[in-house]
Amino acid sequence: MIRRMNARTLLPLLLTLGMVACGAGLAERYEAGNRALSAGDGAMYFVVISPILQRALNTCIPPGTTGASPMLVLVADVEADGTARDLAVEPDSPGSECVRQHLLEKPLPKPPLAAGASSFPIGLRIDTK
């Protein structure tokens, strides 16, 4: 199940991510991407990309995957042509690199870019259980 988080649930996530030594800037990227997916055209974009994300999860982290994290954070900047740049999936656990590679195989649907923007940020918390 893919869930967007609000500020009340972000603090525990950040503490968890800090404990597993996620890269610097992940929290800021997550916040910006989550905000972009929370309203208007961004919320519709979330609906459009959700089946793609779900397929990646089903392929890479089937139920019962030993050692898989129960939660992943995914951040990326999606360019006008759908290419995901700076895509990160944290924490590093069984299946997370597979999810990342799966999402890089082909472009995502074209994002709703703001006037003058070259990319659209996405930030998601993904429950894998």
C-alpha cells in the first residue's frame, strides 16, 4: 500500500530513517515531493503513477520476502519526458534496489510541471507489508 504522510507522521519516520543512516537531504526531498503529490494536478499524478509503483513492489518485494523493510521511502525528480532522476529508495533492504531499477527501466507518465519547472518532485512512504 502506498501512503502519503503528513507532518504528524513524518517525525517518527525521520527518526527511523536516521537510525538506518539514510542519505542527507532525504527528508527535505520527501517533504517537497509529498507536498507536490498532495493537491491538484499532483494528486492526480499520484493516482496515475500508483499502479506502476505497485507493480514494482509486487515484483521486487513479494509477501514474505526475508529481511525486507516494512516501509520504504521513495524520492525522485521526474523530468518533463517522465525520466526519473535522482531516484532513491531507502532504507537499503532486500528488494529496494530492485524497486529502484524497475522504476528506472522506462519513463514514468509525464508529470504536471509548474510553469518554468524542469522536473516534478515525488516523495512517498510505501508500506511493503
